[in-house]
Amino acid sequence: MEKQKDAALQRRKCSRLLLFPLPLQGHINPMIQLAEILHAKGFSITVIQTKFNALNPEIYPHFTFHTISDGLSDSEASKINAITLILELNSRCIAPFQCALSKLLAESSLQDPIACLISDAILHFTRAVADSFKLPRVVLRTGGLSSYCAFSLFPLLIEKGYLPIQDARLEEPVLELPPLKVKDIPMIKSLNLESLVELVNLMVQETKASSGLIFNSFEELEQPALVRLQDLLSIPIFPIGPFHKYFPATSSSLMTQDKSCISWLEKQVHNSVIYVSFGSLAALDEKEFVEIAWGLANSKHPFLWVVRPGLIAGSEWLEALPNGFLDTVDGRGLIVKWAPQPEVLAHPAVGAFLTHNGWNSTLESICEGVPMLCMPRFTDQPVNARYVTNVWRVGLALENGLDRDKIEMTVKKLMEEKEGEEIRERMLQLKGKASLCLNLGGSSHQSLESLASFISSF
Ligand code: UDP
């Protein structure tokens, strides 16, 4: 048995994988974590990256990096928003990616053959390019299985009249996607419906036309969605998450993490702090920001708040904060520009996470057993939040307009009341499942073994 394992590892050592992340924080993190996981399984790793948000190769001496042009000028790159970036990369990277594959495949040898491409699902153009070289393509979807189900059913949602969304129907259930309501259907306000539908359909179609699909999720968390997707997509699906728990934290952070918040957390009481973050892309308007500030202050709980430059539309950083606000809260609040989030969530002082429910944040919170206060903003976040509050029941919703009294009341409910205690208990059980699935024989462990064999069979 051991001999067979060694032989498999030896064979994989000769196999190189090309990994191509979408260059946004919430996509780079899981792709680099996946690279670490597959490297530990014996594969050699080449990361293909765009100049935009390129990682420093010196941090990963065990990987090879190949940087391609994204066709963006410095001035375009400095002000581009995430959606325009996605649309542009899917057209401007075709030729540079073709060149890169042609060069990498020509350089590969019998000793170092390339087994496949693993590309972010959103980089849909990579399917046709990989096919033209007869290179198998496996897809990494960095969001959850349940939100991917919603994306896959966009044509049905249009046919049934849920899309375009009508304001009068926001609270209606989507019968085909329980427990989602119409207002939870993934949307992006800055993109018109036609362009969004085109992007989503391309992501889904080009995934279907690929060899396999990897998720940073685990079977026990999203089993019904897994079954449904297996039916819808007819390609093998590998839920092998949570990725970040395979190894001690390695950071692929694009911004400097302010570690001073850890020493601040050291001084706080166990389970007392509300950690607040809206991830790397979401924005708040000034009014929302001020209401959150007062809601937190009035709750009287300590809080650690990530306010990244650009979070508040129209402000550089904290200009919108009422004068003397931090003095008013008397040392109970700390604001940083960017935090070492997984470390923060793992800190015993943190008792709740006020989050936008990006998938990475949601999963990181589950893995540390931290109950959530859900303030989703766009795309898959409302779906994730609905699952947190209504399916796993490990958090409370903050929806339908943000006002300080609602925020104060909801924080107190989670931190001080019986309902909050029950949520915390359920969250600890879910944390246990997130940990067990990675153990020998656990669902993600088994799925990773299948993935490694699958890739080795190309
Ligand atoms: N993150 C971080 N420091 C912060 C805030 C976020 O390191 O101060 C990381 C977080 O751990 C997560 C990622 O950034 O891995 C954000 O991904 P997510 O899917 O939650 O949201 P997105 O940024 O894509 O909206």
C-alpha cells in the first residue's frame, strides 16, 4: 500500500499544473491555497498571473510564475472597477494567454509534462484557448455551491419571470431555489442585466464544457446544492474545502495586514469583540457607514473594524466618521485599513463577525465558529447570507436598510440573548464538521484524493 502511494506521488512529481487565478483578492487567496494543497500532493505548480495585482514570486519559491500582459495601461489599471476588469480580462488576455500556453507547452518535456490548466471559473475565455492546445481544463469556482446553483439556473429564472427583478416581488420565495427570496438572486447593480446574464451564462457554459469543477466548500455544508449541480453539469465536482485549513496560514494578501490589531485583541475579554469587515470590493455610502458606526458604539461591545481606503464611496478613508467618534467609544473600538482576517477570526476575543458574506469570509467564520451578522451587498453575498441565517442558522440578518437602532439591537441579540447562545452552539457544531471533513476518510479528504487521481489520469 505504502509502495503504491509512493509510486503515485512519484508520478505526480513529474506532472505540472498551470493555475490561473482571477486577479482579485477573494479569488487569489483560494487559488494560491489550492496551489499549496496540490503541491503537497506532489504536483509541480506554475501560476499564470496578469500584471494587474501580480503576486511577488519571491514569496513562493516552490512555485514557478509566468506573468502575462493584461493589456491595461497604468492609468486604466489604477481606476478600473472589478466588473470592468472581469469583462476586459476576458477579451484582452486571449492572445497573451495563447502565447503563454504555447511557450509553456513547448518548454514542457517528458520529465516535466503539463497535466492540465486550473482556471478561475470567471476567466471563461481560457476554455477555448486550452481546447485549442488539447490541454484539459479544470475549473476552480471560488464561491459556494449553493450560489453556483443560482447562477446555473439564470435561464430558468428569466423564463419564470423572476428576472429582471421587480421591486414588488423582492420578498417572494424563489420556488426553484429554496430558501432564496427574489431579493437574494445574485445581482450586480453597476452592470445591466443583459451583460450580467451574458457573463454568468459564459461562466456556466464554459465550466460545463471543461473536465471538472473544484469548490472551496465541503459536502456536509452544501450537500443539496452538490447533488443538484452534479445533475445540472454532468462533470465531476470536487468539494475539497475549506482550503485555508489544510496548512498554517500563508498570506496572499494584496494589502499590508495591520497585525497591531492582534495585540489589541489580546486585551479584550473572551468572545466579546465584534469583528467588522466588508471584504476587498464592497462599498458603503456615507450614511450607511455612519449608521454602522453608531450602531456599534451604542451596542457597547468592543469592535475591530476594517475600513479599507475606498470602502466609503466618495471618501479617502475616515472623513465621514463623526468628529471625536473613537473618543466617544472610550477605547472600545479599533479601526484598521486591512487585517490578518483568518488570524483575527481565530482569536478567542472575537465573538461575532459583521460581514458582507463574501464566500471566503463566510467560510473562514464557520471554520473558527464565529457567529455572523449578515450585511450582504451584491453578487453571491445575499445567497451566502440566506444560507447563514435560514439554513445553517449560524447568524442573524441585517437587511432592509441599515439604521443604528436595528444594528444595536441585532448585535445585542447575538451577543447577550438566548437566541444568540443557540446560534453560537449551532456554529460550534458546524465548525466541528468543517474540521472533520479534512481528516483521513472525511468528505473533503476523499474528494481531494479523487481530484489528485483524476488530474493524474490526463
Ligand atoms: N481579508 C483580509 N483582511 C481583511 C479583510 C479581508 O485578509 O481585512 C481577506 C479575507 O480573509 C478573505 C478575502 O480577503 O480571504 C476576502 O474574500 P471574500 O470572498 O470574503 O470577499 P471579497 O473581497 O471577494 O468581496
